[in-house]
Amino acid sequence: MEDSRVNSWMDSARRIGADLHLDLSESSGPGGRRAALTRALRDAVRSGRLAPGTRLPPYRSLAADLGVARNTVADAYAELVAEGWLTARQGSGTRVAERAEPLRRAERVPRKAPPRARGPRHDLRQGTPDASAFPRAAWLASCRRALQQAPNEVFGPGDPAGRIELREALSEYLARARGVRTEPDRIVICSGFAHALRLLFGQDRSGGGGVLRGPLAVEAYGLGFHRELLAAAGVRTVPLPLDEDGARVDRLARERAVLLTPAHQFPTGGPLHPERRAAVIDWARARGGVVLEDDYDGEFRYDRKPVGAVQGLDPERVIFIGSVSKSLSPALRLGWMVLPERYVGDVLAAKGEREAWVSVLDQLSLADFIVSGAYDRHVRRMRQRYRSRRDRLVAALAEHAPHVEVTGVAAGLHAVLRLPPGTERSTVKAATWQGVALDGLAEFRHPDATEEETPARDGIVVGCATPSEHAYGAALEALCGVLPPAEEPTPGE
């Protein structure tokens, strides 16, 4: 079907005559402009660039395009007609002759397509939502409205901060849903959390020294990709110990910035304790430092109301970073930074006047999606779906592996399964053999974290969101099949 559409388009182009590129300056040989044009046309036919049946532009049009006299083109056409390269008929125009055979090229051995990598049968990796649940109809409606209502200046050079429509929509939404205190002028649109880090620490395409400097305190467990990105920017990261109340912010020392996931610690789970939320703000005020708040899944809380943003405690000491990668799709590449006033100018300078920004049309579509209420409806619907999946995971483990402790399930799109000591590596390996994709907890541990301050525990990180609805049951069954058995009690116990 695709080939027939392409052939139909080519036939149409041949009938009506398409633009013709001829560079007379590169045509070598004796003679004037007419001779050069004749050689260029002949070479285009001979090489196959002008296929048999192709209709050439009227000589007046081609003369205007090339900046030559009309008679020059008319004489060149006449000469090539006489030689048999072209045909000219009344009412049909001038065309490449059907018998004009292009130069035959050496026959190429067809390449075999590379074998498609076989993905896992059951994808339980963390970090992505259910792709099948993307709200296509509602998003398409927002795209249409955004395009219809877009002013003409939308299609010109953009604002490095992002479209004002989206920044205004986010200002209202974040205040209402996440307790963020901000104004549109303090919001900068980016393509996600990683892009925000690159802008803040000087590893964006525009180069430069960065808005912030290290060392940067981070949680002892976190996403390795972020640590690698920071290391590439020359930023040393210092691990903060973790316990049941979140990051030990009392261990902050000479760092000037700290990166936290206070709504739901990634990946171990649990919100940052209220006393520690206040303490980290006190530290930032005393040190002149800044808190980077990663709100990666703050909207997905199941057992009580969402935990508000730390940013609301002091907007001048917190950089709040969010995106739609979990709530909608990582394919949209839409995120935002809510900045203290003193950082706005520096971030925009780092972004540059011609940075590869997020598509303006996507920004306008998201603005409409939020303002119309479609975003709230989608989040509520997905919150119910993911809570149901969380409940199914907990029930399956209670039935088939009651010895495995499940943590971090009050919020987010993943859970941590605590395993018997010494079984993490073998469990991950067994899962791989059985086609179950998941992550070991050790992969997220900071390499400098100490056993004394943050004891390592065996576990796996299981994503509840990635499989489609119809595949989730089979994925849970496969997961239970690779978990280690309960430890046998020693004699005498």
C-alpha cells in the first residue's frame, strides 16, 4: 500500500512538472550558457536523476529559475529533442523520452535487515508508564485546538523560556496539584529531567560553565544515569545515607546543592519526613545553597493525599523539576523547571537563543490538555489503574511468595521486593533466563555509599506500569516463578 502511494505521487509529479535543480556552474566543458544547460540536462537524464516520462518545467519557468534568457532554454530543449533525449508535443509539454535509458549502475547485493533483538516476554522494568494507555483521542483534540488557535507568531522564532500558554497553565496546575508557589516568568520549559540537569550543570549543547557547581549531595540510592550525567559534567556527587524517613539531610556538610526525591524516594520508596523537609530548607538558607527537587511521580499517590512539594516551603531555595514522562509518556519530551528568581537569567543564557527546544506545537498541545481538564482526568484514571496493579502485585506475592517483603508501594509506578540475603544476583539472572525484565536494587546504589551509614540489602525493583493491561497477569505469574524460596529454618529453631 505504501509503495502504491509513493508511485502515485511520483506519477503525479511527472504529469504536472516538478522543480528542477540544475547547477550550471558545475557543468564543465566549452561553450556558453546554452551548452552548459544542454550538458546538465543530458547528464541528468543519463544518470537517471530525470526518469523517463518526467515532465520538464516550461522553458519560461526554467529560464527564470536559472537566470538565463528564455531562448537559451528553448534552444537547449530543441537540441535535446533532436538528439532523442526529450520529446515535445502540443499540450503535453516537454518530457524525458521513454527510450532514454539511464546509465546502468553496478548491481548491488541486497542487504539483509539486521535481526530484530528479541525483547523480554514480560517487561517489569521501572521508569515507564503503560504505553497502551496514552490518551490518543484527548491528546489529538488538544493538538487540533492548539493548532487552530495558535497565533501566527507561534511559527516564528521561539522564547527560550517556552510558550507563555504552557507556563501559565503549569503555574496554575502546579500550585493546585503540587503546592508549588511560582509565576510563569519563573518557569523554563525543557525536554525532561536529564535536560534540566544539563542546563544547570553546563553540559548542554550551548556549552558554558553551568549555573550550579559541585559537589552535589545525592541520595545513596538513585538513578545511575543521573550520576553518570553529572560525572560527565565534572560534578562530584556525595551520597546521603537513607533510612525509613528518607535522606539523612543532617549529614549535609560543605555541599552547595542537594538532589532529592522527597515525594517518593527513588527507588526505595517513602516520602521525606516533614522534619527533614524543614531541615533541608534551613540548611539551604544557612549555607546559601539550593535544593533540587525531582518530582518524578508526585501525582501517583494511592493511600493518602499527594505529598506537597518542598518548593512550597521556600521558592527561593528550591529548584522544582517535573515532566510528563510518567504521567503521559517519555516520548513527548516535555518537562519544566520552576526556578528561584536569581537563576532564571542564567538558565535562559545556558539554553541559548537557538537551542534545540521542545516543539512549540507540543507545548501548546500540553497547555490545552491541562487547561481543558483532560490532564487531570487522565491522571485520575491512571492513578486508579496503577493502584489496582499495585494491589494485584501485593496479592500475588502474598499468595505465592509470602516471605518476600514489599516496600515503597504507597506511591509511584514501582515496588521494591526485599529478598533473602545473597539472592539478588541469582534472582535477576533467573528472571533474565525466563524472559522477565526487572532491575536489581544494587544497580541504583551509589558507588561511594558506605555499609555503616546505608546498609546494602538484597532486592529487586519491579515496575507495575510498563506491561499492557492484558499482559500484566502473565507478568506477575512469571515474576513469582523466579523469586527465591523461603529460607529453611535451621535445626533446633
